[in-house]
Amino acid sequence: MMSKLWKDEAGFVVSAELIFIATLLVIGLLTGWVAVRNAVVSELTEVAQAIGSVDQSYSYNGRSNCASNTSGAFVTDTYNSFASGATTPTVNNINVATCP
């Protein structure tokens, strides 16, 4: 029985072929997943740059008459100002001339 088992080669070629096909499949999948990863990283980089380049500055002019006045304001937030170490955006009040 041991001699018969030792000489039995039925299914050996099929197993070797399946291992070869599985190896090629895994190598192909790894290559495909690397391409997917690179595409996702590229898209996320573009989204991050788009969010970072949003302009958040605004300004409005003050109004005045002889009875009252309102000063204007101007705020600037430059690209990545918080990442470069700035603590807060600059705020400048614009004073409008009052009546004598």
C-alpha cells in the first residue's frame, strides 16, 4: 500500500497548475490594487488642495452721517496661514470720518 501511494501521481499536475494560476492571479491583483491606491491618493490630494485654496477673506465699508457711524471691517485669510504658524487671521477696522 505504501509503494502504491508513493508511485501515485494522480492530481499532481492539476495542483501545480492551480498554484501557478493562483500565483499569477495574486501578482496581477497586487499590481491592480497599487494602481487603485495611487489614483485614490491623487484624488484626495486634489481635494485637499481645493479645500486649502478656498478664499475666506471678506470686507465691507463703513457708513456714517451726522448722527451715527459704523466702521467697516476687513479680514484676510491667506492660503495655509494656520499651517505656517499664524495663530489667527488679521482683522483691521476701517474708521469712517465723522461730522464736525
